[in-house]
Amino acid sequence: MPRPDHPLDVEVLQQFRLIFQSVRKHFQSVEKQCGISGSQLWALARIAQQPGQRVTELARAMAIHQSTASNLIEDLVRQGLIRRERSQQDQRAVLLHPTEQGLAIYQRAPQPLRGLLPDALEKLDPAVLHALHAQLETLIRAMGQDVDPKAKHTPLSDIH
């Protein structure tokens, strides 16, 4: 309930600050404990949970652009946390697998692996989630032309 000395818009702004700070703190914890970004951890976790998936499947699961997923994969390969392997059924297809080092990071990573906000959103009742979606659409429209539509495909841990 809003306090009498704070207008409702200020209360809502404070709620956004609380969400953003909690998300940032979680990502800092991930980087400190694992040495990789939150988006890299989420990708690593998806690959560890479903070895042999393709880049397109990873991008879809993370709701990111395929080129963003490819960049995440390249970083994880460079760090020795995952490996690429050609499919024996279709040599054009590249399958992703965790390495032992990647599995070790995955197993000791702080929860939730995909981040606080995606985890919390998944836990919401569908009716609440639909209402939140509609209200956020209204807020985004009110922000006007300064909204970058491409930002919706950027992992939260990569927003600066």
C-alpha cells in the first residue's frame, strides 16, 4: 500500500529499483562464484541439462536472437566450458555439450541458474502474469519512442 507521503508513481519506481538491484546483485554473485556472466551461466545450464541441443534450440529457450546465442557459445567454448560436435545424422548440425569444467561450474553455481527475474516470472499464476504483461505493455507505450525494440532479445545480465 502506498504511503501518504509518497505518490503511487514513486512507490512503483521504488519497486522497479528493488527488482533491478536484486537482479544485479544475483548476477554479481554469479560472476564472483563462477567467473562467468549470468547469461553465460544460463546457457551453460541449458546445455548441461539438455546435452546435444542446437544453437537454435538454445536461442529459443533463452528468448534471445540466434547471433546472441552464438556469441555466448563462442565465449563458453573459448573458456573450455562447452564443446561443439557435429551431428552424426546431419553433418550440417552442430550440437552443444558441456565439458567436465563446465559441469563443475554448473553444479556449484548459485540458484536460480537462469536468474531471479525469469525464475520469479515462471512462478507467477498465469492470470497474474497476463495482467502484468498487459500493464508492462502500457508502460512501454507510455515511454514513447526511446524504447529500443531490439532490447527484448538482450539477456538481462548483458544490459548495462
